[in-house]
Amino acid sequence: MPIERKWWKEEVIYQIYPRSFNDSNGDGIGDINGVIQKLDYIKELGVDIIWMSPIYQSPNDDNGYDISDYYAIHPEFGTMKEFDTLLKGIHDRGMRLIMDLVVNHSSDEHAWFEESRSSLDNPKRDYYFWKKGKNGGPPNNWKSFFGGSAWEYDSKTDEYFLHLFTKKQPDLNWENPKVKEEIFDILKFWLDKGIDGFRMDVIPLISKRLDFSDTELGSFNEVVEKVYSNGPKVHEYINEMYERVLQHYDIMTVGEGPGISKDVGLNYVGHDRRELNMIFHLDHMFLGHGPRGKFDPVSYGWPEIKKLFQEWYDAMGDSGWISIFLDNHDFPRLVSRFGNDTVYRVESAKCLATMILTLRGTACIYQGSEIGMTNVDFDKIEDYRDVETHNFYKEFTSEGMPPSDFISLVQQHGRDNVRTPIQWNETKHAGFTDGTPWISVNTNYREINAEKVLADKNSIFYWYKTLIAYRKEHKTLVYGEWKVLDDSNPDLYFYSRKDEEGDFIILLNHSDLHHEASFDILSEYSLDLQNLENDMVDILLPWEARIYRK
């Protein structure tokens, strides 16, 4: 059957991490009014959908992904009235807003959990997972995503509760019908306000394997895929969410996909599944993670990345859909991880943008990527704010790793690399705040900032803008067949996009080297876009990207 055409396939997502986006009141924390002030900037880029990371009431143990009230805006971000103004401002500019739905877990300061932990017979006791210990320790050997046991002992009732993330993020029990009703009510509340959909946080984790048996798997990524994710009722739960709520609104849903492999991806997003519209699969983002995760790195390269893109394209076919992205709030800056953030920062940022916006899938851009922001080089643990970083710092240094060695790993892989404030201009704190920022600004803000790129028509920002407009003009780059043309050189990525409406060839040089790029077939195509000035038809300069059209 022909591929189904939908607005959420054609539009481009821009992720805002509000705490670090723009501070309007000088308290050092980005806020809703700060986003409102920058809506014209976002609109100028040409994106269509804003994905907002959580702004709900939260103790912020995990920067808002630990929610204590799903119906309230955290005061540090603003008020519900200001949120309504933001939503209207987005819609008035012809854009849409999707919000984070975090329902695998809540905060331990949520009223549900406070009741749940109060006694063994509280009516909300089974809103969460409580178990007796085993052999003087936790119920099983499951590890948290953020280090240590996934179980926390509570002396009040002499039982442990499950938390796959921090101990302040207890996992919700979807086996309980009352929990599902609570969640469906939350969905309806926000959708009735007029938002345009949800990015669903760690959605494949919501169904647990209730025997809670020990795992003998060595790799944590394997544990995630085979134990924590894709549980026995996950599709029943998501389908029920769709049938009861989601299908009644013209919205988009994208599920974060830890543990969703290409082999099960269509179970979540197949056109006949009545579950999710698309997934952020994480296979390419987990490349380089060793048995203990990101701070236990192993080597990888472009051959592995390209192989994963091919496998996912083949697995989705014309039935399923994914998002294409190279960074977000959980992973390092794309130009630092996949490009060259020193000598070829601008060139590699443009090359990577070209790939994101010409592969099949809904493109997602993380705030700051459009100006070429890089990883940070903080050299003291005190400069970092992420709970994950601090937990693993304690764990690894207690085992004998020198603190400086761990910090060097954090500089490459830590989540705070993408959480430093947006660099708006050359003034103090990069124009992010008049106060003291919640986390320090990257020291390179005088060289890299929005004011500079907006004044330079050859900047990364305007390359993104050009590509986004080009993608919208040529729907072949959304729906067309994708085919790799030559995979023999690990530094090069040559592929075509083709359907009855258009015929394109994309040439990418993912390296610091010059490479030959000679195709007889190119004589039939005209060069439409090129990120570098280069008159040598058969030679690609370092990090050069070209788009040819027939």
C-alpha cells in the first residue's frame, strides 16, 4: 500500500529544554515567558512543532522528569495563565506544541506516592510496586538507569519500592486500573487545553515483568531491552490509551524508545496498530555504551551508524515511522559527538543537519544545534548538575577510578553537555539571564551565539532554515524511497531519495579528509544545495554536503 501522508511526518520538531532556554525574570532559570520572548526566533528557523520538556510541578531531582503534580505548572517556570499565552502564541504563528508525558513514574513527592507509602493497606498502596526484601537486601538485582539498585527500602512499612530511575522517581503500577484512569484524565486535561500531542517518556517501560526475577544479563542495554522494556502488557496499555483518549484528537504522539529494537518497532507504530505515530528509537544514541552504560565507553564509527539507519528503514517499510535526530536533552551535542567541534565545527554541523533533514522520518532539532553549540569542558564535579552524573561519579570513583578520568568521560558523554544555557549573545551569561544561571554557561559563548549566526547569512542557522524550507518544498525528502548508493568508504554517505514526485541524490563526507565523489549518474542531476564553496565536482571537501536533483 502507498505510504500514508500525515502532517506530523512533514513537519519539523524543535525541542526546548525550558530550564536552559531563556530566563525572563533574572532568577537564573529559563521560563515560559522566556520562551514566549523567543517565539519569533523559533518561527524564523522554519520549524513547525515545539516539543517542550516538562514544566509541571516537580522537586527537580531529575530536572522535571519527576512530577509531583501533573495538573500544575512549576512556579519557577511560570503560571498556567502564562502557559495559555504561550500556547496561543505558538498557534498564532502557525506552529504546534507537544508536551512531555512522563507516566512510567511520578515523583516520590506526588500525593499518590505519599499516600502509597503511608501504610500497607492504604487504597493507593498498589499505585506503585512494593516488595519485601530478599536475603537482607533488595527484592532482586535490577539496577537503576542512574546507578545503584532499582529498589529503595522504606522503613515505615519494611518494604522496597521500585524505581528504574532515581529513588525519587517511583515506578507507577499500570496493572492497577485506577492508575490508568488517572493517566487518561491527565491526557484529556492537556489535550482539551489545545496542545497538539505528546512525546511519551520511556513509554516501553510501563509494563513490568511481574515475577521480578533476577537478571543474569551482563550488558545494561541488554537488560533494558529484554527485562525493563517491551513488557507483556505494553501494547495493551498503549492501545487502550489510544482507544480511550488519543484517537479523539488531531494530534501526534512520539514515544521515546529505550529498549525498542528494530525487530519490535512496528509493534508500536505500524499503521494498523492504533498505538503511537512514531518513535525516537535510541539504537544509534546508545552506540559506544559499554556493559555499564555511557561511562563505560567502547569504540564505534560511521559504519555502525549507517548500518542502524539501514536496518531501521528496512524494518519500518511503508507502515511505520520514526523520528530522525542526533541529540536531545539526554545525549551530547551532535557536533561534538558526531562531527568536529573545533576545526570544522560549522562545516560538520551543516553536514549533520543535511543528513537529519534528508533521511526518511520526522526531523527533530534540539535547541542550540541550529547555532552550533558544543559540549562543555567543566573540570570539576561541582560544576555539573545532573543526578546521573553525580550518582555514577560516586560509584566509579568509589571503585578506584581517578576523579579526573571520570570527569573526562563526563565531558564527552554527560547530559549536562546539552543542558547549559542557550548562548544568545556576547553579554554576561550569554544573554540567557540577568541573574546567576542554574548551571554555568559554556565558556565559548562569545564565539558561538545566536546574535552572531543571525548576522551571518552563511551560518549554521540559515543552513538549517534553507534545508527545512527545501524539505517542505520537496515532499520526496519526506516520503520517498531511500537507497544507499555507495557504502564502500566509511567516511562517505551517498544515498538517493526518489518517488513519482522527485529524484534526489545526497552526498555527505563525514570526515576531516578530502574524498573522491565520482558518479557517472550525477551528470543527469543538477546541484541544488551545497554547504561549502567548492568547484571541484569530483572532490568532496571535509564535511561537505551536497543535494542533487534530477
